[in-house]
Amino acid sequence: FLTLVANPIGLVIAALVIAFTTLSQFFTRTAEGEEELAVATAELNVYWETFLDIVSAVGKYLFNSFAPTVEYASSSIKVMAEELKLATLQYKKWLAGITGRSGAEKSFQNQINRTQAAIALLKWDLSDAIIAVKKANKELSDS
């Protein structure tokens, strides 16, 4: 024990153990301590339940705010991925010489154009969604 308290960290640990043990015995072995512990626990439970209600409400609000945006972005990304797969396939066919050069080039360019259009639409829609979320957050903070 003396080796433990000779070190400043050991001294702090020993002091904490002694303090915790003393408080634990007071709250569990005396009627007064049990009553005070029951009152303190009841008060903490009220605060804890209120805190959980607030966190739950904020979480639901954030989820409901971003769910449509995330869903739209996910579907848009899937569309772009499919378009890129088609463009890659056409490019591979063009490189392998499977189709006529002019037909493959046109098909490849069409795939690129559709992918660029899908990306442009996603940018606009995400921009609109971000503006809507900012507006909703401002309205929430104002109320």
C-alpha cells in the first residue's frame, strides 16, 4: 500500500477509492443515506427522462428532414451507376470492334450525355433539398 501512495497517481487513486467506499457505505448502511439516495435518484431520473425526450425529438426531426433527400440521392446515384455501366459496356464494345465504329461512338456519346444530364439534375435537386433543410432549421430555431 505504501508503494502505491508514494506515487502521485497512486495517491489520487487511493483517495478516490476511500471516498467512493465511504459514500457507498453511507448511502447503503444508514436510513438517512438511503432516503437521500432515493430522492437524488428520483430527481436524476426526471432529468434523464427529459433529456431522452429532447434527444429523441431532435433525432426524429433530423431523420425526417434528411430522409427524403437521402432517398432521392440514393436513387439518383443508382441511376447514374446504371448509366455509367451502360456507357462502359458500349465503350468496351467499341474498343473490341464488335459494333460498327459510328454506331458505337454514337451510343457511347448518348450514354455520356444521359449521365451528364442525370448528374446535373442531382446537383439541382440536392441544392434545392439543402435550401429546404436550411429553411426548416431556421424556422425551427425561430420558433
